[in-house]
Amino acid sequence: MNSHVQNTDNPIRTRFAPSPTGFLHIGGARTALFNWLLAKRHGGQFFLRIEDTDRARSTQAAVDAILDGLSWLGLDWDGDAISQFDRADRHVEVAHELLAKGQAFKCYCSPDEVQELRDQAFAEGRALRSPWRDRDPADAPADTPFTVRFRAPDSDVTLKDAVQGEVRWAAKEFDDLILLRSDGTPTYNLAVVVDDHDMGITHIVRGDDHLVNGGRQSQIYDALGWERPVFAHIPLIHGDDGKKLSKRHGALGAEDYRAMGYLPEGLRNYLLRLGWSHGDQEIFTDAEAIAAFDLSGLNKAPARMDMGKLNHINGHHLAQADDTRLAELVVPFLDGLENRIADAEITQQRLLAAMPVLKTRAATLAELAQQSYFLLKNRPFHLEGKAAKPLNDEARQRLYRLFTRLADLNGWTEKALTEELKNFAEAEEIGFGKVGQPLRAALTGGAPAPDLAQVMTFLGREEALDRIKDQMSADA
């Protein structure tokens, strides 16, 4: 990752700044999407910064999981991903600027003393104020470790937020914040302000769990004489029970949704509507989302995960997706299906033939695999139980007569097959169900499948006739 940051004159510059946790959280994916859309909407730039100062958690595998998740979602960022850890020297430099300006001070309190001061401040209903705010550092004992603390103003803090409106905190709510720890390493709020300023970030869209940080960071911006960015703190995603999304609600990472068979464009569309609205429109192409997105559409109320709505939206995008692409994407989901043909060429041939119909019958790639299974079952397949019930002796004899007619049929098309099945039922003087049920059992082995004429078209003449022939005998 690149620690070098350059400013440009682009009007809007946004960023996504996750901590590497080993996966891209679905809430983080939504945050990234909103920042990406805002930048795209205004012809600006969208940056990625990995907040990897926690070295114990920040493994390359954890970073790669975030990069892979964003790439799969189609959220491309400008330039190289930036490492916050690599910029530690710059953070320290700014801390010393604040010291020089009198906006920060060295605090020589021991951890025990700090806890005592904190307890006292809490009991008196005020913020922690270090006794070293106004003491001469020369008074400190030699070689005593110190932290660098921000000199918190004794005035209220006001933040104008694009989602939350004007938010105000009393001065007593903000302590003298540590900027540099006793080992000299920078703390989160300092690092974030410095990085966002140096990257020229104009708008910060993030979860409202950072709202208090927005207040603290605003104080640092003001102390440095830097222009504050536009803050937009969005409510966190809740589960269907109205509680903050957690492991008990199931899938948390973008990778989980990928594994369940959701398309990136389907998940993007769903996340877009999870806390943002544009009239009553539910379905968006990327172009429509970019053209419509603005901060005024963000909602104050927490959004709830609704798997039914996600399935509906993903199903729409599945139906609109390219057939060749879907035929490739569905293959890994077929691997769990037993006794299917191994020939990749035949698999793709049959999938492509059926895809225009099958993709309208599924909400996910996993469902699409189930809908495709009838095409790919190895024959002969032995039927038993419910699947075999329609195939009594009378039905098998009828299949034999149908087989003879189908074998002589000119033109193996859906229209011709539909007409032939209708004519056969009339010739047999029976309802179509007595033809359709055994024929479906023979052709699909009880697997989900569309209209029978379509099934035979997708399978092709030879395969369809062979499957019927397999079931014409009572020994099948």
C-alpha cells in the first residue's frame, strides 16, 4: 500500500477507511458504496485507506479480504490503497505542531494518576483535565514517560452533520484527548484527521457510531486551522429484530453473500436502498444510482436487513444478467449437486440454452443451480418415492407411445413439442396431467423444471428421448 498522498483540485473527494478485521462487513460495504456513489455523482475521487495501526490484527490476509470484497462488489478506488500505519511519522509531526501552537501539552501523569483524575472528574460531572495543561514541562522528573494530550477547549462543540443535523456537546463531555501515547505512537482521532486532511477529503460518510469522534475530530481540525470536511453519520444496519446487526443475525460479511449466490450488482442495489431513498424507486442500475445519489436522501432511522427484499432485488438483476456470465457463475454452485454430468462443454451448452428461462425463476445463483439440476443429471437415474409415483405400468406404456411419436417429430422446437403433447393427450383421450406427470418424472427425475416443451428443447432431441426411453420399462 502507498503511504504517499497527493492533493488534486477535484471537487469531491471521499474515502472508505476500514480496520482490517478479516472480512468486509456488510455495513462497511454500504459505507463504501455511499462514498463511492457520492464521488461518482460529482465527478470526484474515491479513496481507500486501511486503518492498520493495530498491528496484531492487521495481517496481509485481513487486508486482502477487504480488497477482495470491494473488488467483487465493483467499488473501484482511485490510486493505491493507503496504509495509515505507514503515515505514523506524519501524525507525530502534526502532534508536535499542536504542541508548538499551545493546542497540546505533555502529560506526565502515571496510569494510576490518570484513573484517579478520571474518577474525580466523573464524580464532579466534568471532563478530565490534566494538571499538566498549565504546568511547565521542566517541572517533570527526569526520564518520566509522558503522553501528548490535546488541550480540549472549555466551550461547547457543535457539528453540522448532513444526516443528523446540528449536534452539540457540552465541553464537559470531551476530555483532554491523548494524541500520542507514552511510546510515541499516534492515536486514532489524530491519525484520522491528519490523513483526511492530507488526502484532501471533502466529505466523510460513515456510521453514526463515529458521531462522537466527529465532535472530537472537529476540535482538532479547528485547532490546526484546517477546514472541516462535510460529515454525514448514517445509522447502523439493524437485524430484522431491530437490534444492531451482529453474528446472531447470520451473514455479516460481503463474502458471505457472495457465497450464498448473490450478484454484486444485486447486493449493491440492495445496500443502496438500505438507509437511502429516492422516491419509491427500488431497482437501480449503476448509472441510475450515480445520477440520483445525494446526501439528502440518507435516512436518520436505522435500516433493517430484509432478506426477502434482498432476494427480490437480486432476482431482478439475475433476470437481467448476461446468459454467458451466469452460465459461468453458476458452476461452483452446481458442485454440491450429486450425480451430475462432468462434461464441461455439455454443461455450458445446456445451461446457455436454458438460461433465458431459468434465470427468471431464481433469486440467487444457488437457486439457479437448483433450477438447472434437471439439465445436468447423469442418466439413467433411478426414481423412487414421490418422484417415481407417476410412473405406474399404464403410464410407462403411455410413455412408449409418446416416445414413438416424438421420435418421428419434424422440428424439435418448443412450439412443435407443445403442439405434439397436446395432440397426444387428445389422441389418448385423457387430461394433460396424465401425460405431463410421468413425462416430467422421466425428463427431470423430480427436479424443479419449467414447462415440459421447454425442458425437451433445452435437453435436445437425443437426450430427451433417451431419458424417456430409460423410464419406459418397469425395470427402470
